[in-house]
Amino acid sequence: MHDDDEPVGRVLGRRQALILLGAAGATLTVAGSATASATTPSAGTPEVCTLDCVVKPEQMEGPYFVDERLNRSDIRSEPSTGQLVAGTALAINFTVQQIRQQVCTPLPGAMVDLWQCDAFGLYSDIPSQGSRGRRFLRGYQNTDQSGAAKFTTILPGWYTGRTLHIHLKIRTVGTNGRPYEFTSQLYFTPEFGAAYLRTEPYRRKGPADTTNSRDSIYRSGGAQMLLRPQQAGSGYTADFAIGLDLSNTQVGRPD
């Protein structure tokens, strides 16, 4: 396996189970906690957690994170030249929320970082890959008052030992007042990945040598991090919501 990442933290804990059951209209009582159920919030009250506000599994950032502090929504270009990397456009619309006592509220001002390989499996600014000083397919956005952050990138290529994926890091402040980091990866269904790898420019490299079912990183919670892109013109768009438990200091520790 490629020496990239390994899972960190919980995949689905007590609070997450309450949220999921509440979203489905079920109720569950756990010792020491209140019953969580799905309700419709009245005007002026916080939104009760729904399926779109779920704590997701954290995974290690891997060796290819570079803290470029490159504030931009469209991460497709090489900043030094303005040239776009080859690949099919993908717009990702994030919604970041804070979970507190089974109630979700938007989390503004969180720093959302994305980084990924290009259509041929290359990361920028990695000396061992000959890309030192280049910064394509990297960037961050701060969430707005509604917890939204939007990016334009490309569908990722693949490299040996890893399934198709995009890296994600969210930085904010925990309930203890200390820096809080959530790091994970976004994935695609096997059918979608296989289909786009047959298109240009991806097909020049051929099919990926590792699928979701063979990727040990994906098998540790990756099913909860699946993007489901929809066709939008010549590219795709996908929505993804994340709920953060900012009191969870184990997940929130800097990577």
C-alpha cells in the first residue's frame, strides 16, 4: 500500500448514532443523555440535527499536505502562471456546522483546506515528485455566516496503492478555546470513478490499481465520506455537509 494515510478518531460514536436516528425519525435513549428525536424547528430556534449534520470519521492528513495558506475558491490553476491543470471540473459546496447537545448551528469563520493530486497522480510542491514550488490543486476558504465554503477543482487522478480521493482539513477553535483540526478524505463511488477514468485526460493512465474495497483507508469510514457528484454542464457539482463536535479534543488535536 502507498504510505499515505491511516484513520484517526471515531467512525461513529454515541452522539453520531443519536443524530442519525433522529434524522430518520427514530428515538434512542442512552444512559446519561437525553432522548434525541427529529423535530421541525420553530422560527428563531436552532436547527435540530438532521442527516446532513453528522460527525464524520477523521483520517490522517498523509505526507502531501503543505500549509500554503493560499486563499482561493478555484484551486485548479498554478498561481505562478495562471494555467489550469487538465481535468474535468468539480464544484464542491461544503456546509460546516457545530454539533452541541444534538443541536446543529452553522459554523462561520472555519478554515477549510483542500488538496489533491492532478489527473495523473501528481501533487504540487512535493520535492520527491519534482513539483517543488508549484501550488496547483491547493487552497482554502473560510466558511461564511451560513457555514458554507465553495471550491472549484477537478476530479482527481490516481496513484499506486490508493483509491480516488481528495484531502480535506477544517481548522477552527474548540470549546476549550484551543485550535481544533478535523482532517479527512473525500471519495467517489466505484461506478462513478471507473466511468470518468475512461475519459480524457484520465484514460491516458488507465484504470486505477486500487478501488475503494481494496483501500484500507477507505474501509475505515470512507463510506461516510462519499461525494455524489451531479452533472453540471461539462463538469460536476457535489454538496457535502459536516458536523463538528468541537468538544471532542481527541479529534481536534493538531495533526
